[in-house]
Amino acid sequence: MPPKPIPPELLALRRHNVMALFLRWRLHEIAQGLPGEDRAFAARLGITGAQWSRVKSGTPVGSKLARQFEQACEVDPGWLDQAHDQPGAPAAWPDIPGSEPASPAALASALGLSAQAGPDGPTTLLVRADDDSMRDLGILDGNLLLVDPALVAEPGDIVLVRLDDEYRIRQLCLQDGQLRLLAANPAFAAIVPPEGQPWPIWGVVTSVIRRLR
């Protein structure tokens, strides 16, 4: 008897959840200053880079391969077959071991903020916005931002990121399985980090401080 066909909606859900696992893994890698390359994730899953490319392109993930992926990513059996709350950011984010955020002292030193601690404690950095790239989300040039380096960034978060030796504030998004940094001002283009380029996220913006007069 031939195997029972897998419903198309389940195949779509599995691919969506596999991409969510990839995003979570890649964010942890990026937080460590690593490139988070596709081939490294494929090796974690126990498949070749070519196989992973086909999965990303829409090749169906069968039940055996789905269980293999779940085990490799240390999530519960059947996790890929379950719907989660937000597209691109499941509610039950799995913990990917072996990744710790950089110390607040190291971040402050690198940003030239060694003498500035945020009001929420020593793990909070105080950073000043230096352009209007995020104006439509209420962040204006000159505003002070509280940045928590201990938080793991998730899609939708506003993050402090280092690119080409410059620090920028952008919104982290996942579109078509690809990480993007979006501005909240049409004058600023979206940033798509090149494959293999280190893309460290230095913290999540938690608050904005501005003068009213």
C-alpha cells in the first residue's frame, strides 16, 4: 500500500516552521559575530547544503525528515507540525544552546559608553539616535534609547546592529525566509546583509527618552 499523501497545508506549515528554526539559530549565531551561513545550519540538521537549498525553495519535508530536523534543533517531536502564534516568530521559540550574549561591559566599551549605564540597571545601555531613520516608529534624531544586550532579538524588535563598523538602529524582520533590517522612514532603504558577512546584533531597544521642551 503506498504511503498516505501529506496534506499540502501540513507541508506548508512544516516549511514555515523550519524557516522559523533557521531564523532563531541564525540570530544566535549573529549575536556571536558569526555569519550564520546556510551551510552551517544544514550541517546541524544533518543534510547537505544542496538539500537545505531545496527545502528553502519549497521541496516538501516528509515526516521522517521533519522528525530529524526536530531532533537536531532540540524541539519536541511534532513541533514542526504545529501552528505557532506569529508568522516568522513562533510563540514556543526553542532554546539553541551554545550562545550567550556579549557582556554589557564589552558592548559599552565598544560603543564608547563605558561611563553611561541605563536607568534600568547595569545591563542596559544608553545610546543616542543620530538620524531620522526610525521616525515613523517614534524614534527621532537625538533621542536617547535604552538598549538591552541581554535580550535575544526576535522579528519585529527594534535592534542596535553593527554593519561595516557603523552602529544603526533598525527593525528586524523576516521576509520570504530572509532577514532584513527595515527603517521607519521611506528615505532609508532596507538592509539585507550579504551571505557570510558577520552581522552582530548588539541589543534590543526597549525604551525611548526624549525632551518635550
